[in-house]
Amino acid sequence: MGNIFVRLFRQRAISPAERKSAHSFISMIDAQSASWSGRSYASFAQHGLMKNPVAHRAMTLVTQNAARVPLLVDDQGERLATHPVLELLGRPNPDLSGPELIETIFYHLQLSGNAFLEVLQFEDGKYQIYPLRPDRVTPVVGDDGWIKAYDYKVGTKKRTITPSKHNPVPVIHLRNFHPTNDHSGLAPITAAMDAVDTHNKACEWHKSLLDNAARPSGALIYSAEAGNLTKDQFDRLKSELNDSFQGAANAGRPMVLEGGLDWKALSMSPRDMDFIETKNSAARDIAMAFGVPPMLLCLAGDNTYANYREANRAFWRQTIIPQVIKTCAALSRCLRPIIAGDWALVPNFEAIEAVADERLANWATIDTINTLTDDEKRELIGLPKHTFSKTSPDNLGHRED
């Protein structure tokens, strides 16, 4: 009688080994290059604004905050709240309000880098402004290299918009800086699209994981004694697995196997689980491209700012204020030929609470500087150089000559 351990090991050595089916359920492929979406206006709108929640919220924050800044007119040092240009921008056309026009401008600037406004003159001499979709407008460049007209195409219909004696500025073209293009601007979403694609693919991967009962795929293993599956058996088994065990509705359903089949679940490695951090990192990159502090988008893991108020102030200082000032200057330059006068559009940031507190603190600091005159103090805070006597009660409210 041989040793029991010898008999056990001899029996295991001659037992048939398990092997995987010739029709493998696991597809092994070589690493492929990354798949990116297109870089056109339609692709930016579809994959960014319409599909990605982070990009949508970031653009909405920029456009809505820019549209809520009140506009004034600086007419030779005097601030005016009523002016023909303010009436035009306040009601650009019967179907559009002033804030809606500003929102449209900033959406187009972020998605295309360009914003086109068609200025129409009517028989009564009044003007109306209509925004044009940037992907339908093509600048027409003359022999001198400068834009001389604009082609506007909708479907198969195209018209050319050119300046005339009665309407010298038929199209207002606002654009961002572009390092390699003389006639078109660079959209901020261009720099964010790699992060947008990464964030979208992470969401799709997570959705697929949920559709597969929130667990990775596995492999069907059977012993050599059972032989190979025929093609009909393989197709039937694959169909039953897809119909009965795949999807969120079949999560947790027990699997009954026969014919020597065994199910081996594949676990996810820590590297596979890193998609969550990849998604968060892509979200922060998207916010950074649009100049929005991640804290304002409620992104986890961002502790750059001490509190929400400081993040909001940084958002206004670094993003909204520069863009609104630039847009006002461009509108002033383009509208001045049709609305005569030495005027300029100026934003009234003092009406914005996120900016007013900081400006009031700066004004209080300037007012304590005794070495400056009243004119110099008023100039520092952006007010006209008109001083009033503070010494004589009889001169209160009267301007000093």
C-alpha cells in the first residue's frame, strides 16, 4: 500500500487540466490610438455644451454673469444711463432682449472664438442687431489681406454682406486672439476638448459598468473532458448570457451552468479603478480652460481657495471683468460710425456685489491718503475730475472752478 500523499499527487498529475473555450469570451486587442471628437463648431456644441455637464456649467457661468453687468455710456467724462447706443443694445431687435444678446455673444465666443452681429438699417433710420451663427459666416478677404465682406450661408442659400454708404458697419465681428489666424478667433473650448472627451469617455465607461451589473466581465472555463463547444452551442450560450445576465435589470441573478462549464469573474485592478480620479482631473482642466474656479463648479478635491466668496471674487477679477471690458470696447468701436458722438460703452461693475465690496475697500484706502487731491482720488477710482468744496458750507453741492 503506497503512501497516501503519493497517490494523491499522482492522481492530480494525471487529471485532465482545465482550458478555455476555443471561442473565447474575452477579446484581447493591441493598444490603439486615442479616439477624439471633431474640432468643429458643431462638434464643440454637441460634445461640449450639449453633452458635458462641466463644460455646460462653466460656459453658462461665464455668459450669465457677463450678461448681468449693467452698461453705461461715458460721454466725454460724464457717465450716462440713457443713450441711443444703450437703447439699441437694450432692445437689439423685436425678438431679443439686451441680456439675451450678450449671452449669445459670449456663447459664440466660447464655442467658436468669433461672434458675428448683423446690423440692419431701416427706412426710419433706426438700426437693429441680429446675431449670426458663427459656423454659417465666412470672412471674405480682399487682395490686401483684410476682410472686406462676409458670406452668410444657410443650407444651399448664400448671401454676401458688404459695407455701404448708408450702413458702413453691416457686420460686427468680435473675436478672441488666435496665434495662427489673422481673421478668426480661438475658442476656449478648443483647449478644453481633450479634457471634455476624456470626461465623456469616463462617463460612458461608468455607464457600461453599471449596465453590466457594476462588475467586470469574466471567462467561461471548462475541462478538456467536455470537449470543445460547437458553433451552435457557442452562439446559443452567448445569446443566453446577453439576454439573461447582462444589464442593470439582471444584476445579481444567479447563473446555472452545465456541461462542465465554470464561471471565473475577473476583478478590476487599482489602475482600472483610477478612472474616477481621471474624470475629476479632466473636469478641473475643463474649468481652467474657461477661467472658472473649480470650487464654483462643486468639483471634489479642489482646495485652492479658502472659501466660496474668494473663489467668486477671483472668477470676476480674472475672467468676467477682462472679457466684459474687451467686449464693450469692441462694441464701442464698431457702433460709433452709426451712432455719432465721442462716447464709449463702460461696464458698471459697482452694481455687482462680488466686485462692489472689494472696490469699496479700495476706495476707503484711497480716501485715507492725505497727499492726494480730491481730483486725483476721483481719477484713481475711475470717476470724472470734478471736485466739490468741503470747507465752506455755502459751497456744498457747487462745483469748484
